[in-house]
Amino acid sequence: MNGENIVLGVTGGIAAYKSAELVRRLRDAGADVRVVMTRGARAFVAPLTFQAVSGNPVHTELLDDKAEAGMGHIELARWAGRVVVAPATADFIARLAHGLADDLLSTLCLATTAPLIVAPAMNQQMWSHPATQDNCRLLEERGVRIIGPESGSQACGDTGPGRMTEPSDLVAALMTPPGAALADRHVVVTAGPTYEDIDPVRFIGNRSSGRMGFAVAAAAAAAGARVSMVAGPVRLPTPPGVERTDVRGAVEMRDTVMRVVRGADLFFGVAAVADYRPRQQAGQKLKKGPDRQHLDLVSNPDIIAEVAALEDGPMTVGFAAETEQLEQHAREKLSAKRLDMIAANRVGRAGTGFESEQNEILLLWPGGERHLGKGSKRQLARSLVSAAADRLRDRESIETRTDQDSRPASG
Ligand code: CTP
């Protein structure tokens, strides 16, 4: 963003306090920032705050001769390399969609030819309202880029979609070219093995190195996604731009995934999750006993199947590591776990699989397949992410068409 001129529009929502942090991060990324505040925004944060963090005067009035004598709304509109509105309230989005120009920010948005980016923030019910959804669709059709909102707990006490995207994620999204395959998407990846503890020193584990999962997370981040990775015990460095949570056992992995997966677009289950765990974990180290010992095991949750069963859940991509009858076993998993896609790879042969740098993948989905061939895990991860992004787009365009078809005809 070196030297880029950003006009940051701040409208009247509680998330306005986060915009001060956004200004700092934009400046850290090299941008020159001028802040325009609506009257509502000034009820939440004082203009002086934005003046201090941006190092520029704050613009608030349209019909103010003193302000217009400085940098007027037309000059500001021409100065902007991009206009970012964060937070954007439901009201501001509606006014933007209808082309109103009754204050400085709305006028500037009409007067500029610079790309417009909007980060909505509002109560979840207001976000879900058809009026807001239709307004956002209209803006997107006109080329406005909408980033977020995120799901989570809200200032009003509700839980759901409507939180403004965090300033660091907004800046990361602004730095990603809009055409990137997964721009503005949220991707969740599980990686590595799980360790199922028997006692404080022993566990049941497996030979997964985590390299494939880390490569998928890195490829998704490089394709513009916001990536949350839930990793079992591995000592690999976190790829740039990936938000990592370390876990140990399958139950902890499931609980973490369920917390981060809400509102995600795409889920890659790359972890080699243990199918069973000891029914009980001994509090103290178990002592040597008789010649024969039995471990009492119980099933672990099937994480990817639980994600695939979520209502409004993400598109799911699983992995099937097989030693024989690759396609048949992988197809069985695809349908049993109700996945959208599965990456089948053969293990147990020298040179591919668990501990190797190389892999070979056959990608399967209901009614289709693609051989991604042999390659390094990084190359295959890039091909896999790109194929999954294509399928995600296809899936969404089918859903949109079905939605339109099922709407009652008017007149
Ligand atoms: N998986 C999961 N949770 C589990 C087991 C597996 O999320 N408890 C996911 C893996 O991350 C992978 C896919 O399911 O994406 C297939 O895993 P695999 O272990 O091959 O399937 P299983 O159902 O365990 O079949 P089996 O061990 O009998 O081959």
C-alpha cells in the first residue's frame, strides 16, 4: 500500500472504535489515510482520535465553507486511491445502494471513481434482513467490494453474523488483489496427527507430519483467504497470514473447529485424526503389570462429518489415505461423510504419503474426478486449493440459480 491514498469513511456503529486501530494498521502498511466521519460516528468516537492516529485533519461536514476551502468533497473524492467504509451501518449501506448524497461521506462515494470497499457492522437480525441483503447484492453488482461481516458475539448481546472484520484482517484483505481465487473467503484447515493420551507420558499417535495440512493452509492464504488452522502436535512453522490454534487430542480438535468454523466458506480436513481414544486417561503413569494388557478405547468424534452436517456449513474437502482400492475407498468416504470433495492419496508406498515431501492425489467429487498427479506437497496443495475454489464458485452459482427459481413469480 506504499503511498496509496485511502479515504476511510467511519459511520455510526459501536465498531467505530475499532477504526482507530484500522487507521494505524493502514498507515503501518504504507497508506496515507484521511478520515471522513458521519454524524453518527461522532456520537461514538471523537474526531480528535482519528486526527491523532491519521496525522491528517478529519472531514465531517459537506456544507461547511471552512472545510470546503481546505480539501473539499470533490478534491477528496479525486485524492482517494480507494474509499473504505468501516464500519458501514445498515443505514449507510441502504443510502449508498440508493445513491443518496445528503452528507459528506455519501456524496464523496458518489463523486469518486476510486474503488469502494465496505465492511458492514450491525446487529445480526439487521444483517440478515432481506433489505440489507438486497442492498449488498446491488452494491456488489455495481463493483463494490464487501468484506465481512464476521460471526460471533455482538455488543448488543446477540450472537451471529454482523461483527466488523478485525482491522488486521481488513488490511490483509485490502492487500490481496480482488481477483484472487479465495479473496474475502474464510477457510478452516485441520492439520497434523492427534495424540490420544493414555497416561501423563504415553499416548496413541500416528505418523502424520502435518506438512500437507500446513501446505494447504499456506496455499489458501496465498489465494487471498483468511485462514484458521487447527493443528495437532507438530513442530512446523506457521505459514504467513495463517491464524493457528494448537491442539492435542481429537476431542479438543473438534471443539476448536466447531468454534472457528461458523460462517466459514471452505473446510479442509487434512488432519489424521485418531479414530479412537482411551476410555480413561490415567492421572499417574501406569505401572508395568501382567504379561497381557488391554486398552479400553472409545470412538472419537468424526470432525469433518460433523462439519459437513452443519446447517449452512462450509463446503467440505476431506482426505483419504489408503493403502489399497484407492478410488473405491475414497468414494465410500465421500458419500458416508457427505463431503463435497475428497483428495485420495495412496500411502504405504515408498516416496509418497505420510512422512514424505512428495504426494500423489486423485481428487473426487460427486459425479466427477481430477487427477492432480504427483508433486511436492506444496504444488499439490496449490492445485487442490484452486480446484476447491472453482468448485465453491460453481456450487454457489447453482445455489443462486436455485434460489431465484424457487422465488414466486411476480405479477
Ligand atoms: N477425519 C475427521 N475426524 C475423524 C476421522 C477422520 O475429521 N475422527 C477426516 C480426516 O481429516 C480426513 C477424512 O476424515 O479428511 C478421512 O479420514 P480417514 O482417517 O481416512 O477416514 P476414517 O473415517 O478414519 O476411515 P479409516 O480409518 O477406516 O480409513
